[in-house]
Amino acid sequence: MAKFKGAIGYVSQVETAPGVWEDLATEKNYRGDVILNQERWQPTEGANDNLNLDNSISIIADNYAYANLGYIKYIVWHGQKWKVQSLAINRPRIVLQIGGLYNGG
């Protein structure tokens, strides 16, 4: 089984001026295991297809991860930010299912 060591991105909205809200990303480092490592190409209308990962990564979670589950948006893996599509709580671990590249939002 492959090992994971990288950052998880938590994204929340903060008011930077009255009525102005912006995304604030906080990254925390974790270790874990890659329990599914699968890639697929998704056809697009453009010239190039998009690469999607159907990977599951199981991290050893801490109190911060459990307290901020709703803010987990991406995982940094192989130098790229990938969207977290779903997660499963399996104490003391959280299993993250990742998909395409994360572009914010």
C-alpha cells in the first residue's frame, strides 16, 4: 500500500470588508495511506480531456480535522490540488475520495 504525506486544504469564507466575503484556505499536513489509486480521463468539449482521480486516501485525523470536516475542500498530492468529493469518518481515520483538479470555489 502506498503512503500519503501532504496537506489537506480547509476553505472557509471570511468577511474582509463590510459585505465583502472571500475564501480563506488553511492547509494542515497529514500522513496516511493511499487505499485506491486509479485515474481516468474525462472527455471535454475542448481540445484536451481532463484527468480525474478516483483515489481514496485514508489520513490519520486530529481534533482539527474532526472539528472542521465541512471545510475540507482539497488535498495536495504530487504537487497539485485535487478536489475532495466525499469523505468517510472511520475513527481515528478519515477516508477522502478525490476527483479532478481543485480550482477554488
